[in-house]
Amino acid sequence: MADPLSAIASVVGLTIAALQSVQFLAKTIGDIKDVPDTINSIKIDLQAVEPLLRNLNKALQGDDSGIILNDQIKLAVENCDRACTTFKSLLEHWTRHSTKEKGFWMDRWRVGLFGQERIRSFKGQLNDCKGTLSVALSTATMCVFSLVTNVRSLN
């Protein structure tokens, strides 16, 4: 069985990587001039996932990490990181002719024509990640609250 401390360190590293991927993708979307609405809506979803990853990282840094250390959470964080990194590469490819100052019409057309299915798929992955992380943080919060309550009742 793995050492709990190394397991925490592993998940902390994954969480930081996923948080950076979310931030980089949101920045990439923000840097595209005249970004299509379908892509801009992803930025809003990313802004909803970012605080969850921040809170998960904070819980892992503290003593609240016991409940969080399971494979589902680790997989959710890994999937979030992988999905954001992959989609960022796709987005950069689709919009390679656009700049911060000017959006190229062919790039918008390429996203609209070829990107819709991948956008839907990515948004689904992001929502799955958000849901899993929300449940994990809620569970961890309840467990920590229960532990604190039990310790106080013993005193």
C-alpha cells in the first residue's frame, strides 16, 4: 500500500497541474479576438472549475485530505488536466491565424464547422470533473466537521 504522504503529494502535484491547465486555457480563450460564443462559454465553465481546484489544493495542503485521497478524485483531476491541455492544443491549432488584435474569419469558420463536437465533448468532460470535485470537497468538509464535532464532544 502506498505511503499516505506520497499519495497526498502526488494528488497535490496533479491538482496544481490541472489548475494551471485550466488557467492557461482560460487565458488562451481570453486572448483570442472575436472568439465564437461556443468557445467563450467554455471560459465560463473553466471559471467554475478553477475555485474547486483551488479549494481541493487548499484541503490537500491542510489536514483535511483523508477523504479526498481516493482514486476517483485523482482520476477526476488527471482527466481535467488532460482534457484542458488537449483542448488548448486544438484551440491553438484552430485559431492559429488569429491574434489578440484581430480574429481571422477562417479560424472562426473552422471552429464553427469542425469544432462543435469536440467542444461539446470537452464541456461534458469539464462538467464531470466539476461534479466529482464538488462532491469530494463537500464530503471532505462534512468529514472534517464531523471529526471536529466528535473531538469537541470528547472534551
